[in-house]
Amino acid sequence: MTLSMAALGTLFFLAWFVSQLSVKLWAPDMLLVFNYEEAARGQNPNVTRFNESGILSESILEQVIQRGALELTAQELAGLLAISTPLDAEKLNGEQESSLKISTEYWIHCSERAALYHIQPRTVLSLLADVYWEDFVRSYGENDSVLDLSFDELEGMEYLDVKDFLEMQAYKLKNYLPTYSSQSSSFRAADGGETFASLSQKIDNFVEIELERYKAFVLENGLSLNRGTYQARMQFANRLLDTERMKDMAAHDVRIEAIDMYNAYMTRFVLIPTYDVDREFYMSKTKVGVDYFADEAKEHLESAAGLLEEMEHNAYASAQVGGGRGSSEVRAQADRRVQELKEELNRIFVEDAAYNSLMVTVMSFGFKHGIPADADLVLDVRFLPNPFYIEELKCKTGNDREVQEYVMGFREAEVFLEKLTDMLEFLIPNYVKEGKNRLVVAIGCTGGQHRSVTLARELYRRMKGRGGYGCKLYHRDITQQGK
């Protein structure tokens, strides 16, 4: 079954937001149209309340100024811009009853006074459209970075810590599923019939059955890479837990004492006259202070009991490790089990044998903002002419057709892509064979705006349809223009 969560996120998000720019000759205006489902209810894609003032917020305007290198303040720019909706016109007509309840269209008007600051109104609106779109994507786009499984941290990790790490990785995906489930609750994969509910159940089974079996095996044999260090760590953890437990018990005792201090008359039920949903009169009971103390005392007692249980588990694990004498054969068996758990988790994350659980991320970046820490391959494309020094391309990015045509117009760009693609075709099968599950190819130019974005887009286009791996595109520094 093919279940590419990143691809699904892209499809859902493209349906959320459409921006249309329309500039009249006599009045520079921009029309923003929100056509995702929640917009008609006055909500953002994450079902929080939509506020039209966010379109012209101070943060957005400051980004517009920075991106366009405009010589005015955010307050001055705000004075040039006005926002209105079709609903506003109906509100002004007191004799006409409006049939519109929530507007999904917003006109942004830029005053001709922008010329006083040596800028064109159309330029301001174009910059605003780009900045607001990117901010909207950052705020409400699907964050599929949790799907980039990495097991590098397992190297040299204690056997029992491996269980906690794999559980954390599994629940990253489980916590990611509700968004998709709410958007398409009836989704069922064509090949295999997998649903979000069945995938969630697989994760639960992995954690509650497979990982617990592994944990039981490790404890039974008392396996540890460094017995003394692990035992000292457990002792220190228990001292911290015991401190928290004593705090909970002290808070519990204080509330019990407060309850004992209450006068009997103060602890009687307080009855107040009330009407039920059918407008029938009755006397209802309400809480008094002693009831709240009792509830809080119970919460602190339950918390202390949970901490005590965790301390007992740590003490048991420490004792098992202290008495353990795992043979090399038992350790090898544990290592094989870890490898099997990694493979099982990979199958859950990428349910397609054809992908071999390898996800390739093609990333653009700017060297002046630093080399990406998670990059596996770093390519420098600063050997190509920089569009930044072309006036009409300076404020554009590699996502714009004009910049793409300029960069790809150099033969060196095409030769570079051909050689890079050929190298990746050689490397990827060998990475898969060695068990690598993610590959980050980072292409950098000076600022991460023009050359790197163009070439990353083109490389992604050439690679995304090929079998044997998944592929996604990420522009790290495209919002850093002018910084």
C-alpha cells in the first residue's frame, strides 16, 4: 500500500488556499480568495478563528518592507493599505438584509501615495501577496518532517533506552494522523484497504506488543552496554522522582488538613434554586471549598502513586542489570531484534515495499545562513551567475519563471544537473542496501533565493517519479530575503 503522508499533506493544503492578484488601472487592488472548507465558517485550516487583520499585521508588513527593501516603517505602510470585503458594502445599506454571513474574499487597496516613498502600489501588493502566502503556508501547511525517520541516535544507546526512543518515534506518527483523519475520515488505500484507523492500531500494537516484548527480553537477561553507568543513572533519576513524590504528598497532606479544619456547617451541601433544560424548577447541589480541596488532594495522591511506580521500575531495572551476565549470543539476539523493530517501524511509516523506506529530501539553502546540519550531500552552485544582480530579478525567487529561465539558460546548469542526477542514481541503491532511510541533498547558493531554489526544483522534478524511493522538496531560506 502506498501511503505517502507528505504527498497527502500537499494535496490537502492546495485545496485550502487560493490567492488571486488583480490590479486595476485606476485603483491598485488585490483580491485574496480563501476557498478551503473552513473559510466559509470564518476559520483557519486548523479550525481556529480567522482574523482578517492578520493579512495586514505588523509582522507581515515588516516582512514586506524587508523583502522589498522599502524605505518606510510598518506604520507608514499600514497607512497606505486598506482591506474591505463584499460584506462591507451590504452592511452600509441599512435597508437591505444581507444574505452573506462570513466573507471569504478580501480586497486589499494600496494608495497612490505610495509614490511619495518611491514605490509603486503594484509592487507593494505583489510583495504582500508573496509574503502572506508564505506565512500562511508556514502556519497551516502540513509539517511532514516527523516522517523523516532517523535511527542515527541509536548508535551506542543503552538497550532499555532503545525501547523508549522507538516508542517516541512511533508516537510521532500517531500524533500526526488525526489531521488527515479529520480531513478524509473515509480514506481507504486502493491496494490493501489501509485506513487511518488501522494504521493507528498498527502503531499501538508496535508499542504495546513488540516493544514490550523487547523490553522484557532485555530485563530478563539484564543487558546493558555499561552496567555501572546505567545503575548510577537510575539511582539519580530515582532521587529526583522521590523529591517530586514528596512534594505531591506534602500538597496532599496540606489539603487534607484544610478539610479537617472546616466547620461541619461549612461542609454541608449548598442548594441553589435552578431551572433545568425543560424549564422545570429544582434545587441543585453546588460545590463548596472543601470539595475542591478533596479533588486536589486526590490528584496529588495519584501523581505520587505514579511516581512511586516509576521509581520501582527503575530500581527493578537497575537490579536486573546489576545481576545480568548476558552472553555474546544473547547480545547478538538483542541487536537483531533492534534491527527488526527498526524495519517494522519503517514499514509502518512508508507502507510501500517499492520505496524501500528511503526518503530523499532535496533542499535549497543559502550559505550565508549556514550549511544545513542534517545535510548528507552539500552542493555549491555559486559557480553560476547570480540573478540577484539583475534588477528585474532581484526581488524574485527560483519559484518565479523569469528566474528559472535565467538560471537554466546557462549550459553549466544543465550539465551540473545531469551529473548530479547520475551520481544520485548510483548512490541511492547503495544507500538503501546499507539500511539508510533518509537522504538530504542540499543545494546552496549565496542567499538561498535564486540559483539554489531553481536547481533544487529541477532536480526534484527529475527524481520524484522514479521508483525505489520517496522524494520531497524543501526551500529552507526562501523566506530570508534581505536578511
